[in-house]
Amino acid sequence: MSDTTELESCPEPPVLKRSGFQLCDGVFSVESVGRISGSRLHELFNPLTLRLKRDQRRAGEESRQLFRKPFFCAAQLRYYGIPFPSSASDTDLSLLLKKVVREGRCNQVPESVIDLEALMCRDYEPLRQKWESDCAAWRAAKKLRDDEAFENCKTPVEKANLDLDRFMDLYFLTDGKPDPNKTPEPLVLDGLDQTWKMQHVVYKIPGLHTSSCDMMEKDRTLCVEWDREKVFKFGSDMMARALAADKALRQVKWEQQLELHQAYLSSIQPKESIGGADENPEPFSLDRCQGSYVIYCEEIMDGWTSDITGHNFTMDISSGKGNAPRAAINLGIIRGHMIFSLSKDVHRGIPGATSFVSETSLGDGEGEEAEDADGDDEHGRDDIEQQESTTGMKRKQGEVPLAQPLDSALHRRANAKRRKTTSPSAPSHRVYFRLHGYETGEGEVFPYPDAGHINFLSSDCIAFEGVVYNLTGVGDNVEFRGYKVSDVPQMHREEEGVYPYEMFKEFESE
């Protein structure tokens, strides 16, 4: 659409008023209220006199609409030359109109009103001619201004954003018909205001095709081409580049999140022994897991790129009722709150929770929980502390080297666990949870909570690996990892009142 913000709007048609009547652009009225015939007024006041039920209903609906309009009754009385006091109320005017209609005094328009309309039409003609002349001058000035603005556009995108019709005529049409010779090569438009408008126009032109990359909202690149194969190859290549750029962006943002984790480790180093096993090991306590964590969930990051790009996944664990900590979790497409417990009882009443526990890749039963815990204390710390062969710098507990591929760093502990053959028994660091969530796009609350568990990698709870057995809207056995950045939760968990779960209320009452 052309930009005409600096040009005054098109002149409005003149209004000629006389004796309570007005004439505007050929329409004779009273306060913009048109005249209703006497026979129709009788039907509006008496809809039951109509033979058909549907006509009765229509008359009733029309009467309710018309009699609510300001000046309606006064306008009809004036049309039919019925005098009334200027101070009369709407109710008085309605009763008067009903009376004169019943008496048949609205069956004919008075000669005086007919003569007045003819006289006003004659006097209005010079005004109409001047108005049409002003409109023609305005349209000419607008066209001249639009022509200059279009010529001043330096790129095809600027031309398309300014005036799409002119753009199509310039590049793809001749006398309104397709012309492949005008633009035989692919035309790439980067920065269109509304790509859907261009796609809609191109769709109507035989032989012309478009391809776009709608992966990200900010991406407004469109390719227009006569060759179908070329245009779709361009779209495929553009999508691949966008995916690679998005992955690189997510990698940078994740490294920034890990820097917060490393800063946290540095802050607690003087207070705790980070280099090896605890000299005086204490039983695992849920209180130690309280704080703020950054989350990495590959399945959501790869599957919902356009929805989560630029978002930080977080989990903030705080104290809850009794001895059960709670958490506010943000996974980009899903937000909600979690209830923690050392017992599987927290899964009670969740459909399918039991069947998924045995299938998860993070442990089968209590025996492997002990193995996980032992591996956590023994290999987790050793891996975290190992020397960087290239720099000679010692990494702190929970630190992931930023220079190496992210997946390799996150799976190093799992590989070490597979190499272990025997180990002494150790207490479990596993915590079970139920997740009450909603999707952030439409705000739809999930009908049932989701079950899962978290394995803390050490008793100090600075990092964990978790799994949701069946994450609503995502899939089965969705794994995620967390790294602590603060001992203080950064956000409050979601209000329980927005989740209408009877199961949740029953759990709370126990």
C-alpha cells in the first residue's frame, strides 16, 4: 500500500442542511436517518399482522434496532410533516409515531417535503461539482507523490513494501499479464513487511512461484522465480542456513548460561571442598537442591526452534509445604511448577507414570539408582576436575568446556559410567517430581501433570540429569540437564490456583 501520510485525506462530500433536513452525496435524510414507508412502519409496530413466522421475526428484530437509534422517531415524524414539541422525550415521540401510523397519516409524503428535497438537490449540484473537482485534484496529487516515492526506492524490497501492485507490474507483469522476460532470474526479497501478501499475489499469477524461510518470525526473506525447481531449492538452502545460524546462536547463549554456572562455582569454592569426595559425607537432603538452575533440553531446542530462540531455560527450586520443595520451570514452549519428593508416591494418580519409569534411559529400578549415585560421586567429580590437555587449566566442578562440542561434554559422565565394572554402595541422589504445566503459545493448561525424576550428580546438588517420562506435547522420555547458578531462586513458582487438578489437591492434603 502506498504511503500517503504526508498528504491530506480525500475531501469529504459537502453537506447541505435546511429546515431540519440534509442532503449529502445525493442522500436526502434527517440527521442521517432515512425515511421508512408508512406500510413498513405499520408492520414494525405490528409484526404479528404478517402471515409468515420468519417475516414476523425479521420485523421484530428490525423494529428493535431502528427504535434504538437516536432521532429515528423524530425523523419519521418530520418526513411526514407531523409536528411535535422539541422537548418531547423518546417515549412520547414513539407513542406519537405509533398513533399517526395507525391513523394512516404516514401513507404519503407531504408536498412541502417533496418540494424541499427538489430545491435542495438543485442547490447541491454546484457543491457536488466542486467536490468532484477537488477529489480529482487530490487523486492526481496522490499519484504524482506515489510515483516519486516509488522512483526513489533503491531496492526491490523497498518498492514492494511501498506499493505491491506497482512492484508486480514493474518486475513480473505487462499489461496485467505474466511476463517471464521482465525478470528471468530469481528475485530475492529480504526484509518484506508482510511476506504473506506477496505470496497471495504471486499465487494468482500463472507460472510464478515463491519460497520463503518462515522458521523465525524475524526472517522475512522471500524468493520469487518462474522456475519451480530453482525457487524450492533456494527455499531449502535458505532453511538450512537459518537452522545453522539458529544453532550457533543457541550455542552462544548456552555458553553464556554456563558462564553463570562457573561464576557460581567460583563463589562457593572457598566454602566447600570441590576437588574430591566429601570427607564427612552426610545423607542426601532435598534442602540442598534449592536455588536457581539453567536448563539444557536438546529435544525442545531442536524441535521448536522458532518458539524458543533467544529464550533461557530455567528451573528455580524453593521450599514448599512440609518437606517437599517446589520449582518454577521454564522450558520455552512449556512453563509450570514442579513438586519434588524422594518417594515415587509423588507420581500417584498420573496416567502412564509407572509404565515409563522402567523404560527411561536414566536408570531402571533401585539397584541402578545406587549405581548412578556411586558413579555420580566417583566419576562425576573426576570428569569435572580433569585437566584440559590443550590449555593446562583445571576446570571446576560442574564446568563444561566451552571450546568442545556441547553434546560431547554433557555425555562424558555417561561414558565414564559405562566403563565402571564394580563400585561400593552409595546413597541415591534421585528426586521424583510431578510437573503441572501449560503451553506458552495459547496458554492452554495441560489436563494432567507429567511424571519424571532427577538424578543429582553429587550431594551438593550443583548439577543434575533429569527425564520427563511423557512430556505433554513433546514426547516420551524427554531428557534435560541442569546447572546451578545461584543458591537463591530467581523466580516464584507458578500459582497453584491456575491449575484445576483434583489430583494435585488430593496430594496436597496428605
